[in-house]
Amino acid sequence: MLATNAQKVVEPNDTAKLEFYRLIGEGYKAMQDGRTSTISEVREKLNKRRQERG
């Protein structure tokens, strides 16, 4: 008998989708304004948000 691992497709919840689209919008606005951020600045910002959410 052959056993297989079933993979479950995980759908992001509405909060995660909203956060994702908000970040995309923020990036788009920054590009239009000519603002730039370093990779480390973006990482710090994301880590702060993750810590705030718990």
C-alpha cells in the first residue's frame, strides 16, 4: 500500500489580505513620490508590525 501526504491549501485570512494590499499601496505611493527605503528599513518596519500584532 502506498501512503501519500495530502497537502492542504492554506487560504490567507481577510486581515492578512488587507495588510498585503495596504503594503502594496504604500509601496506604490512611495514610488510615485520618489521615496526609497533600504532593505533593512523595510525589514525593521515589518518586524515592528509583526510584534504589534502578537
